Amino acid sequence: MGRKKISTTIYITEEQERKLKELNKRTKVPVSVYIREGIDLVLDRYQDSLPGQLRLNVPKQ
């Protein structure tokens, strides 16, 4: 991700923190990367609710 990043504050549960730290420990991937990936998944899931161009349903070949 080559885009400029901004700082923000989020609140997560203790369980989420524990699991993210364990994932980080096992994979060496920063927790912030997982949080950004999660945000991208939510944005993709709800993209129909966001303004912008309509997507064309072109069948994949």
C-alpha cells in the first residue's frame, strides 16, 4: 500500500487485541496491516452503499 496513511484511534475488544497480537507474533505482520485489510473487506462488502460509478457485471472468463 503506497498511499499516505493517516493516524486514527479505534477501540477494539480485549479478545480482538489478544488475537491480533497472537497473529502478529506468529506471522510477523504488523497489526495495523490486518486492521487496514479488515477495513478494506468492509468497504468492499458495502461498496453498493458508497457513492461512485456503478460496476458492470461482466462475466469472468
